Amino acid sequence: MPMLPGIHLVHKAAGPTSVAVMSGLPLGHARHCHGGALDPFAEGLLLVLVGEATKLFPWLHDVPKCYEAEVVWGTETDTGDAGGQVVAEGGARPDPASLDAALAHFSGWTLQVPPATSNKRVAGERAWARAHRGETVDLPACRVLLHQARWTAHPSSTTSHLEVVVRGGFYVRALARDLGRLTGARAHLRHLRRSAIGPWPCPEPGNTRHLQGIGVLPWCPQLRVAPGLRLQLGDVLPPAALSPPGWRLPEGFGPPPALAVAEGRVKAIVEPDNHGFRVVTVLGRGL
């Protein structure tokens, strides 16, 4: 049975690309996309957007994403993970106090250079495709947010476990690289798991979860509209009270738009306007 319109929470295993995971799903002929790729070596939560939900992609980028990572000290690789070639070697793993200080250095808003094998586009082509051909890829630094970070364990002289909460566009591989350079120990990732996006935890392997209605963007307040109202892009709705969201974004994320809702279905995305609320995305028959 084809997957219904909405957002589907899917567990991605380590190994395949995000696109390959989607190709194995019963998507039918509906429009679909993912809500943010995971590197092939990474596992965890992958959002699959089906039907009108593909229009929600811009509103998913800025919500908090939680990752669990294993950092390997002593070597830096060209990809930032264990599948790459070693490009630099360093010293022993720093002591925990030094690692806490190094991690604090990257807290908040900072500039980060994405890995050469990232999904960033260079002249219309993915950076990783150029890097895999052996081309030199120089990417500009991007402004990123590391909202929370903590070391959870240092199980050996060469490894540490890390948990982070970040905004979209942040590369945990690049954080490991930069921590290694700052401490002189050099580092790369051996394991990466996306454990949650916003309020959604990663499902167990083989399980999925389907989201519809206000559940597709639960951090957005809701504007109630008449069931028969036909909305078009650019329409301005009169001022009205908003229902509060079921889950609030942490400080530093947002502000979110609002959902125009009729009889439990999300009909459009709206943003505050001088005269009320302007329709910025129309969701057809609704979600």
C-alpha cells in the first residue's frame, strides 16, 4: 500500500544513502523527498515527505536536531569519518577538562567550514561528487548553531562519546575535525546517529510513524479558518487569536510560522502581516 501524504518518520541504517533508503519505500507515484539527508555512514531518523508535505521542507530546516557521535582521536580523515583517507595525525586524547573547554569554544553561533564531501552544491553539483572525482573542493564557511553539547563518556584513550543539539546545516563531522585541530589530537567520527528532530525520536529499525494534521509542524501555532475557505498564495487573512503550539521551539530557533487549520487539516502556512496573516504556502486539499 502506498505511503499516505504527510511526514513519515523512518529509521535509516548505516551504509545506504538517504535516497537509496527512500527508493525501498512504497512511495507510489506521489511527490516525495526527504526532510534532510543523512550521510551514508550515519544512521537514525530520516524524515520522508509525501504528497503536499513536500512543501514543508523549508520549515523543517531550522528545528533542533539531536545527534549521538563517537569521536576517534589521533587521526583526521579527508571525509571526516572512518571511511576516508588519513590526512593528518595528532597526539593522545586530551583530558576531559581540556575537552570540555574545547567543546565550549564551538558553542552558540559560529562559522563552520563544511566537509569537502558534504551535500553542499558547488556550481550546481554536490560537493561530494566533485571530491570523489579527486577534485579540490574549497567550501566557504557557513554560520551554524551548536545549541547544546556534552561529552557522555571517554571509554578509551582513543575514543569519546558526544551528544549535540544543533540547527540545520551543522556538520558533526566538521565539529570532530575542528575539535581535533584545536586540541592538536586530530579526530574523525566512527559513528553518527540522529536520535531526534524536534519532538520526534527516531523509531526502532523496521518501524515507521506517520504524521498528519497539526502533527506535521507541532511547534507552529494554529489559525482556525472556515472549512470552505479557498486559500491562495498571497492571500491576507484578518487578525485573529492563535492557538498555542503543542511543542515549543527552544531559544535560538524560530520564530515559526502559523498553520491555517480547518477541521483538523492544515490548509496553508501563514506568516504575520501588517494587516493580519499572509499565506506563504498552500497545501492543496490539506494535510
